Amino acid sequence: MSKSFNDIREGAGRVLDKLSAEAVRLGDAASMKLKLEACRGRLNNEYALLGRLTYAKLKGGKDNAEQIDATMGRITDLRLAEREILRDIEEAKAEKAAMKEAEKALGDNK
């Protein structure tokens, strides 16, 4: 049986819509992973700074309590940001799984 031009065009449109939606989702996932890695890099830098400041205080008796407090505050902020990014990643994974399940259910009903 031959399909009409409109049927073919509609089918192609649905395929393109699915592909573009998947490209957006992949871009979002990559963006979230890059944010996570950047956050973790900054967190590692702050931990290293905290170590150097603490060493200077303990070894040389340096009065740098304000710097230590500021560094610890930045670490706290970065850890919160890291948790938020991880939560966003998990939500995106759950959404993707739900979409696949819905698509599977729709496919089974045809």
C-alpha cells in the first residue's frame, strides 16, 4: 500500500520532533555534568586553600581565622550547589525514564 505524501511528511515531522527533543535533553545533560565538574573543581581548590591556611595557622601561629572562616563559608556554599546539581541530574534521569516508559506504553497500545 502506498502512503500519501501528507502521511510521509507527517511521519518525517514526528521523527524530526523526537530527534530535536532528544538533542535538547542531551545538551541539558552535558551542561549539568559540566556544571557539576566545575563545581567540584572549585570545591577542591577551596579545600586545598583551607589546608594551606590551617597549616600556616598550626605551624606558624599565623592569625588567619577570618580567611579560614571565609574559605569554610565558600566550601559550604559549593557543597550546597553540588547537591543541587546532583538533584537536578537525578530529576532529569527520572524524567527521561518516565518519558521512555510513556512512549513504550503508547507503543504497546497501537
